Amino acid sequence: MTEFAQTQSPFTWVSSGSGQVPPNAIQGGIEKTGLPLYIARTTFKNGVHPGKCGSHLSNGGFSMGWGGRELNMGSYEVLCGDVSRLKWVRVSGKLHDNPGVRLVKAGSEEDGTPLFVSKVLHHGSQHLGKAGFHLNGTNFGYGGREVVESEYYVLAYA
């Protein structure tokens, strides 16, 4: 899970767990209570899935949507680096390749299909999840289930 290191990127995925957030972690979202949500990913079912982490998240500190449910994990990686070198790009509906926009690849499905970091405005919060060319929107964990929204943002290099 180190494609950033292989491409001389100014970003790294730092191993973490149990609600811990490393220094220089990139905050991508926020709860309506004001608590921060950080860009994270975890290995699951032979894939690497983006999601969110925070010290306040229950059952391990990491949350993602998968298989219709919100899954919580205690071991994950957190994206760290210079947030000023990133931007959020608005998407409506299915994610399409956009010339001139280089998306931040955060992982892949079991079959190798790429997954990207996404953010969505939902119930007064900014939640983090995953997007892919094969998905119909962004998928994220919320309230014990996997939620799909068609209006969202994907993370790209600035």
C-alpha cells in the first residue's frame, strides 16, 4: 500500500490504528460537531479501501462503506503531507476521466479496479469515502450502513 512512495510523491500513507492520527495527517472532512475526519484507507477482502479515521470514531477509529454496511476497523493508513498541493473536484453522478485532472488513487477493489478519495456533504457533516469509475457515485460509511450519494467531490493533485 505504498504507491505514493514509489512515485516520489510529496504524500505518504502512514500506518496507524486504534483511533490514532499521525502528525501531518490530511483532514478531509468534519463532523457536524466540529470533530475532524482524516483521509485514510485499509486493507479488506484483498482490496485497499479509502474511508475516514478519527479519534472519536468507535470500534477502532476507521470507518468505510462496503457491502451495504458501515465497517469499522482498528488498523489503517492515514494520508499525510502538504494539503496545499491537493484540491477537491466536484462530481455529479458517475466518476469519469477528466483530462487535466490527476486524481489521488487511494486503493483498489479486489480485482485491481482503482478507488479514489471522495468527500460528500451529508447531514451537516463532510464525510470521506471512495469513488471509482465503476461506481454510481461516492460510497461511504454512515449510521451503520453504506451510503451512496451522486453529488460529491474527489481528491486531486493541485
